[in-house]
Amino acid sequence: MQLRRKLTQGINDIKKAFERPVKKVCIFPGQNSHSFGMGSGIPKNILEDLYRWTAEALGDNLTSFLFYLISADAAKVQGEEKQKLQKELNQNVQLTTFITSCGLYLKDQEETGIVPDYVAGPSLGLFAALFAAKVSPYSQLVKIVKIRQSSMNDASILFNGGMTAVLGEKTIKEGFLKRTNVKIANFNTPVQTILTGLKEQLPVVELRLKRRGFKIVPLEEVIVANHHPDYMILASVALDYVLNLPDTIINTPEIPLILDTTGKPENDPHKIRRAIVKQPISQTHWRWVIEFFIKQKISKSSITEIGPGKKLTKMLNDFPDFLKLEETMEKIPVLDTK
């Protein structure tokens, strides 16, 4: 009987070591998840608050147009008018996605009341994570996103940039990129990498990779070379200027914030400020972020994507360690001690 109790205690101790230590993780998507009507699920009371805060920061005219783009009314537009409106949405994709993600986060908090244990987001998604973690007030963040968006749009005029998704389990070697300006922008998952560069040079690299068995998916809607160390300097300089203004607030996160450039928690306001400034010219490592969650024994069911689309949720399926973690927990028995 005593041996049985010891065995039971030992097995239950092992099980506790594998139990999920957090209740919830919130992740926020980047700018390529946008669509007309993406804000239609935000409750009226939250939408009114967001509108007021946005108008105070950006003015009524721009705010009215942004909120129209994310409304159900915009989703009903057809024909040539829709094509024209699509161009406007593409030009304002960062602001509309940020507003939508913040609104859906407030909705989630209103409905569940469960404060997340971690927040994170790749590229633009970082700014919604900053909002959730209360690093900066919404009125300030929406201004920063506007500057980020405007400077990147300006870069698209100066440089005809673009991005391409590369799918495959092999490593993309630097030799595949030689004699081009193409760089690796994002390490999204073990099987998905994003390239960035000038549009006339991307096909050169795409052909090399195709010959080596990679699948190529050009991101046609992307008109800038995001995260390129040369072509996004303008955005980095603009962010550096605004983040060093005397009235810019960067607080210690109230919720652990995982940076997309390091895959680690960061609570130092100075390092967060630097990460925001450097992000447009830096590689993002969303793979590291998800691998951090896996190391924390966080299951897929604990991770909630908040924002337009479910691209980040689908990416979780590219991480076999999630399945291993769930299988390990299922195999640990719970003995009847009666």
C-alpha cells in the first residue's frame, strides 16, 4: 500500500511538471490578414470608444474613412468601386489592421475577463500586443502606426519592392540569394520563410529555390520590401524620431511581452523602444516566439489569435512539437488512490 502511494505521488509529480502553467496566450496577426469588413465583429460600444480615441489622435476625416474600410458596408461594395477601395485598403492596411486587432482584443476581454499570461505579434502585430500589455496608450500607438505606415508607403514609391513566401523543410542557404538584393525577412515556422527585396530580383531567387524543391508563393498584395535592411531605413528613422519625442510613453509591460525579433520576453522599456525602431529593418523570428511557448509547455488550445483572419493559428500546425507535447500529456496516467 505504501509503495502504491509513492508510485502514485511520483506519477502525479511528473504530470504536474507537464501541466499547462498558463491560462491564455494572445497573438496578434501582421498586415497581410486584412479584408473589407474585418471590424464588423467589434461590438458597438467598443467601436465607439475606438473611434473617439482614433479621431482624437488622427482627426475625424481619416478616422471616418478607416472605420468605413473595416465596416460591413465596405464589404458589400462591388465592381470598379471595390477595386478602387481595395487600393485604399492596401494603403491603409496597417492602421485598419491595428484598429481591428485592438477592438477585438477589447471584445475578448469584455467577454472572457481572462487577462492573457503572454502577448505577442509578428511585425505589425507587435503594436496590438503593445496595446494589450499597456506599454503605451492607444492614442500614441495609433499615431506611431500611422507614421510606420506612411514611411513604408513612401518607401514603396522609391523602391519597387515585394515579398515572397517560401515553403519547404530545407534550409535556405545564403548562396541562394547571392548577386541579388533579396534578404530573408521572416522566419515564420519550420517550413515557412518570407523573402524581401526588389520585385525584379525576387524571381531570380524564386527560380533557384524552385529547382531545389521549394514551393514559392509570391505575396502579390505586398508592395514594399518589409524588413529589408536597406529599403526600410526611412521607416526606421521616422520611428526613431517619434519614439524619442519627450511626450512618448513606453511603460514596463503589465503582461509579459514576447518580441518577434528575439523570441524572448522583454520588460525593459528602453529595449522595447529600440526593438520598435529597429523592427522595419530587422528579421522577425516568429518561429522563435512559438518555440518559446512550446518550451513553457503551452498547448495550442491555450493560444488565441486576436485580429483579422486566422493565419497565425494555421501556422501552429507547422510545429510538430505541439503534437509531441499533447501526446506526452495524454500518456501520463492518473492513478486512483482510493
